[in-house]
Amino acid sequence: MGVYLNIDVSEYWCPNEECSDYGKKGKGNVVLKEEYGKKEQRLFRCKTCGHCFSETRGTIFFNLVTPKEEVLRTLAMSANRRFAHLKIRDF
Ligand SMILES: [Zn+2]
């Protein structure tokens, strides 16, 4: 008890690209699952898709310069390649 109080889960978001809440902060879908390891890394779980991810992994995503653009690009690339470049150019 007490250790979890310093963690603001609203700063974390689901890294599962197939999740409907992927990349969205403050949705309330991310919950702290448990702490593990000697480095006190924390494990989070997305209630929307059930995906589990570590604090370290989340930090990597936070360090993206333009996360929104990366998300859009990832979505475009996973879509039909013929139209992907058109969508990116629109932005
Ligand atoms: Zn999710």
C-alpha cells in the first residue's frame, strides 16, 4: 500500500496498435497491474483489450517527438498502401 499513490496512470496509454484506445491518454482504460523486478518496473494493463505492458515500454513511446503523427502513419501504413501516401500528404 502507498507505493502506487505516486503513479499517475492517466499518463500511460495502451501500446497495442489493435486496441481501440491505442495512443489515448486519460481514458481510464490503463490500470496498474503489479510491480516486478529489482528495477521496480511496473506492469500496466489495458482494460479495453487486456493487453499488458511495462513502464519501460511506455516510456519509449513517450519519447517519440510526434506521437500523434507516428500513430497516423502507422495506421496509414497498415491500410491500403495505394492510398497511404495520399492520407499522409493530407496532413
Ligand atoms: Zn488496449
